[in-house]
Amino acid sequence: MSKRSLGLDAIRLTACVMVVAFHASVTASMPKYFGQQVYGWVFEVESIRMPLFFVLSGYLMSTLYLNKTVGSAVATDFLLKRLKKIYPLYWAMLGIMSVATLLAIGFLPFDEMGILVKTILLMPQDPRVVGGTGAPIVYPAWVLQYEMVAYILIALSLWRRVFFGVFLLFWPLVHIFLAGSDLWLLSFLGSQWFVIFWFGVVLGQVMPESGVHRGLAFLWAIGLFGVALSARLSGYISESAEELIFGLAFCGLIVAVRSWAYRNVKHGIGQLVRTGSDASYAIFLIHIGVVSAVCRIIRGLGFSGAMGHMASVVLCLGISFVIGVWVNRHVEPRIARLLSARTAVGVRVSPARSWTARLWQSGRTQSVTDDRSPSL
């Protein structure tokens, strides 16, 4: 994919908006704020938002990275780029939310040093042990735990093509044999999220840009959406099976919209989509600090019931978008420059390690504001 796709950027932004709206709605629906609302189901899209994210992530990784030359240097380069993108902003948000948690309740939910280390490094954690989503403090970061493992799978595929072939051919078997395992780490690897990610990877490899007519792709998506929704209402399938069907439906949606070009829309609309897509990861992290604050403010202003609930959701979306865009434009580039400057110092001091420095430095070849990273 040599050119940016309006359709894929719009999907990426939509996934981010659904995440923010979902968390804002759930928080606003708490009894201490505005309680449950009859229209609350509009925002509660658990079975839709995450399949959309994971299938898009797999597709973008497949088309942006897996068509390149393989080798250890390429794999290392890929991992360094991803780590530079994910960790600094996550650590900043983890620090801010940790301070806020200490001020609010007086302690942090780290009963063991191992939990703290895993939280910092975004290592997989069992929700039954740490509670909540499995990601203490920054609760949406459970998604990043899956993403980090997905990055390892992609890096191994870039390192050795034989591993890529095994991944393409046999990963669904991992889901079949490991999903629901009594050992939590095995059940983590057998999760439906990795299968949906695999859907996106396969789509990017086996279906060329013009392989399917747009109309047929829309019918593909609509048909599978209908199947998933009907099965959900009837209760015939499990939640994970429903999410797998939604993942397949979103494959059709990606095929349908990936050829949409920026030149075919008004500049203002295109700029909004591109800006939001570029800032989606910052928005994803920052909104958790915005949601509770906004609900408190709206409640304090005297709003109640449906009006307070809707105002909270809308305001959370607007504020998260504005702050996220600012962070993407002003904070992330400075982080990138700081990391590159430290790398430059390392090159002068330790020439023997210059090959790693060059790989780290190569992460600058793609600007922060033009990063079509699969991460939110």
C-alpha cells in the first residue's frame, strides 16, 4: 500500500471513537453519575469494536510490513519501531494515572512486584489475578498486551519465512486446541483476538487491492453482520464465535473501502479523518483520564438522567479528540526526537553497537503524523 487510504483511516478512527464512546457510556451509566439509560446500548458495542480493531491491525501489518524482505535486521527494525511508538506514551499515561489513583484511593493495585513489572512492560496478565481487564491502572491496555504478542508474531514472520508460512497455515489450530485451557497463558494464546488478527493478515496476503468488486465486498460484510446479529439474538452461538463472525464481516468492509481515496472527498473531511486516524493511539490512551473527570464535571453542573449521560459521552469524545491530536502533533514528535538524540550519543560513545543504533535510528524514516500504525 503505497498511498494512504481514506477508507482504512476512517475505519481506524471509527474503532477509536467506539472505544471512547463505550467507556464514556459505561462510566456515565454508573449509579453515582446518571444511571442506566434506555439508549445506552447504542454505545455498548463490545462485540463490534474489538473485532474491528484486531482485523484492521492484522491487515495493516500484513500489507505494510510482511511484503518486505525478510531477515533478522528487518525483524529487529520492525520491533524497534513498534516499541518506540507504543511504550513512551503508555508509560507517560501510566505515570499520570498512577498519581491520580494514589490521590484518589491512597494506594496502587500492585500486590506483587511481578504485577508491576508486567504492567510496565505490557506483558499478558490474568484478569482473575489482577482484577478488571487484566491491565491495572490503564485498564484499556489489555488490548496492548495482545498487540505486543502480535508484534512478536510479525517479527518472527519477518525473520524467517518458514515461520510466516506456519503462522498462515496453522494458527487457527492454536485457537481450537488452546482456547479455554485451564492454563491461563495457553488460553491467552488461543484467544479469538489472535484469530481475528490472523484474518486480517491472511486478507492482506491473499486478496490483492482489486481482487473483489466493492459491491460484492459490501454484501459480504452485510451478510455476515446479519448472521452474527441473528445468532446473537437467538443465543445459538458463544460470544467468542460471534466476535469471530464480526471479524470476518469486517474483512469484507476493509475490502470494500480500502480503495477510497482522499482526493475524492472535501479537504476538510479528509483532513479530519486523517488527523483523527494519526492521533488514534494518543486518543485511546488519554481518554481514560478524561472520562471520569468529565462525568464528575457534568454531574456537578446539575445535569441528570439522559441529558447528563449524553452530554458526558459527547464531551468525552470531543475533549479526548482535541487532547489526543495535540499530543500526537506536539508530544510524540518530541519523544521521537529525544530517543533519536540519545541514540546519536550512543553511536559516538559505543561504535561497537552502531548496528543497533542504526536500526533504532531507522524508526525515524516514517514520521509520527504519517504513521499508519495498526495500534489505536
